[in-house]
Amino acid sequence: MKISPEKIAPILSFLVKFWSKTLNYSRVSYKPVQATRQKQPVVFALWHNELFPLCYLHRHEGVIAVVSASQDGELLAQVLKRFGFNLARGSSSRQGLRALLMAAKMMNNLKKDAVFTVDGPRGPRHKVKKGAIFLAARNKVPIVPVRVKMSRAYVFNRAWDKFQLPLPLSSCEVIYGQPYLVPENFDPEFLEQEALKLENKLKSLVV
């Protein structure tokens, strides 16, 4: 018998909250990001496998999470909703275009940030796709690369992203890159170049 995400989500949300409260958070280079956020929304860009600590750290800020329409995406969406995130859901058949357009509209209407796992929902791992670039260019808002260094974590090696779950009482150092604007250019070649630029920025944040 298959249990629906709606029934699992309350239990999972409680466990995530309890687990996250045991972690020791610290932020690096957050002040420039905070100053930018006070003036305008931003698009947070991060790797899928470093998502866990950020769900709790940025809870109840109304951040718009771009989440796939898959079954796994549904469970994640239910958990994020309970942590005070707004949701932009995608359509698998349209490769997430619907989610991007929805997120763009929500950013304009709500004046809220968006968060994007740039190598999700299925990889390749640590290869930036064009979605976050498109969203930032369309809304003329800065991208903020974000990385998380976990002192101790269990790595799900069989998962496509090698998802990292920080162990209780471990340290999570959240490193924010400098916010930067993307020119409003939707040429596919330009978007590819900007995706590679963001990929290099993300990789350079953690040595």
C-alpha cells in the first residue's frame, strides 16, 4: 500500500525540524546578500545535495521554491510548504517551463526571493541548468550562489546527487556568493555561457 506525500509530510516535517535544531549554523559573507534582499528579491542558486540545512535556515521567509512536479517533488513541496515557503510547481512534460513562468510571476507579485536547485531535479550532478539564469534575467534580479559545508554528514551514494544529510550536532557553514545581475538575453548560447559562469562561481565558494 502506497502512502501519499500528504500523509507522510507532517511526520517528515517534524523530523526535519527536530533534526535541524541540533545543527550548528554559521553564515559567511551574508551581509551583502542581506543588504541586497532589503532592496529587491534575489534568486538563490544551490546544489540539490546541499538543500537540507537551508530548508530550516530560511524558513518562514516566504521564499519561492521552484519544485518539480514529480512524486519526489510532491513530498518536498509538502515539507517546504510547512516551513513557510511559497511554491512554484513545474510540469514534467514542459520541462519545468511552467514552474519558471509561475516563479517569475510570483516574484513580481509577492516581491519575494526564489530558490533554485540548479542541477535538479535529476541531474547531472553539479551541472547548472539554465532555469535560474532565465528566471533572474527575466525578472532583472541578482543571482546569489549558495554553498553549504557540513562538518559531518551521511552521503547517500546511490542517489544521483549524492545527497548529504548533516549528522546531529554537526556544523553547517553556509557560504553566500556575491549577488550579481544577468543581462536580459535569452539566446540559448548566452544562457549556456551564463550557466557555466554560475557553475564556476558555485564551485569556487568551497575549496
